[in-house]
Amino acid sequence: MKFFPFLPTFLVALLLASCSPPETEKSSVQTFPVRGVVQQRMGDDPAMMIIDHEEIPGFMPRMIMPFRALDPAEFATLEPGMVVIFDYHVEEHESWVTGVKVTGEKGAITLEEEPAPGDELVSAGDEFPDFTFQDENGKTVKLSDFRGMPVAITFVFSRCPVPEYCPRMMSQFSSLIAALAADPKAPKSYRILTISFDHEFDSPEIMKSWGAAFGHREGMPWSLLSTTEGEVIDRIASRVGLRYGVVNGTIQHNLRTLVLNPDGTMRRLFLDENWTVPEMLGEIVAAGASSQES
């Protein structure tokens, strides 16, 4: 698969949903020892550092990702290329780092920056291309199957266990469906689509099992889509600025969520994971209303 380089500011917007560390660790907190190479600081936040970490057995493959220190002082003296070890704590909705130690070794800078955006990126009002996938039951699904209704789409992969990223997108869509069901202004018909960009791993069976943990059930207006065709992911990525690939054995990716109007045109593109359920609800309601007016 063609690699789409990683851009940190698109991967996260400083973890706005989890900026307050927990007062006490709960029994649900998992703790993992991690070893990795410091890549760069995350904007101006002293608590954030992008690290290329080794595989965390039983939890996560090797990835480049931002980590948040419980005490920002633990990241204060770190420089790119330093090899560090630390404890990574994860609970349902957030994660954080403690016990950072520098080993004295030097590691590689594997983080790749994003090239300048090309002319292929879609803008509001542009018709979104049609693509074919399989849903969680193995049924062939085209995006054009949902013409005539608002559609929300996000892109994830099931091997991402970090609560602030792909799991957050799944939880947000689950909450969105509940909000739409309770809103009298919601359109009668709409579709929520979660698309995996991990075409080599995420099968319909895996997506169905993974989705169930976030409340996905048969009969919901929520489809979990996947494909074995890397070219499909390449094409869709080039239109929305989605970045996913493997460099030197390390997964690097960002997040994109979009809303399509009932006529299949782009309504809005969210560039990270920090959209809210009320915000997305408003976009879908407005999209449905615009269709009734036309």
C-alpha cells in the first residue's frame, strides 16, 4: 500500500478531552512498560511528546503517537533521538505516562512530515467519489447506496487501542446515534459509516466483533466497512488528507471525519478527533433540513 505520511497536528489536537489527569488510579486502569524513541514535542504543550514506541505485547503494535505525561516535568529535558522507558497507564477514556527514564541510547527519527496538500482534496460542495466496501456482514456496500440521506464517515483501525483516538471515534458514533434517535429534528433517514483503513488486517468479522464492544448492533443505521483493496484506501486518503502507512515497521496515521449531504456532496471535514457529538448532530440535522428545502 502506498504510504501517506504522518502529520502530528492532524493526529491529535492536544487531547482536549483528557487534559485533566485522574486524581487516583482506578481498578480499571491498565499499566504497560514501554520503550521508545523520542521524535518531537507536540506543539507548545509541555505534557505532550511524540514517541516511536516498540510493540506493547497484548495491547498495541509498534506505532508513532503522542503521549501525555502526568507530570510535564518528566518530558522537560527530553530531546529527539533519546531512547526512553516509561509506564503507560490506560483506562476507558484517557491515558497518561509516568516514570520516564532516559536509557542513554540514541534511536532513529522515523517521523515523516506531510507533503503540501495537492489539488485532489475535496472541499465543501464537492461531490464525494463513490467507493465500494464490505460491511460487517460481508455484504457489498457502495457509498452511493446512501444517496438521499445525510452520511457521517470516520476512518479508524481496530488495532488502535489508545482511548483518545480510534476508540474515541467509535464511542462518539455510538453516542451520536443515541442523540439522533432522541432529537425530534433529526432526519428520518441517515447513515453512520465507520471505515477501516487497515486493509491488510481488518476483515468484516473483525470489524463486527470490535464494533460490538462499542454498542454496534444489527439493525442500527451504522455500518462498519472494510476492504482488502489498498488502492481504495489510497484514493479516499488522497481526497480527505487521511494519512496511514508503515515506515520502518512503525504505524503512522491521523484521523478524519466527514459529513456528506444527501446529494453526495461534502458538507464538512473534521481534521482530528476533537469534534463533539452535539457538533456532529447539528451537521446531520442541518444536512437533512437542506435536503427537504431543495
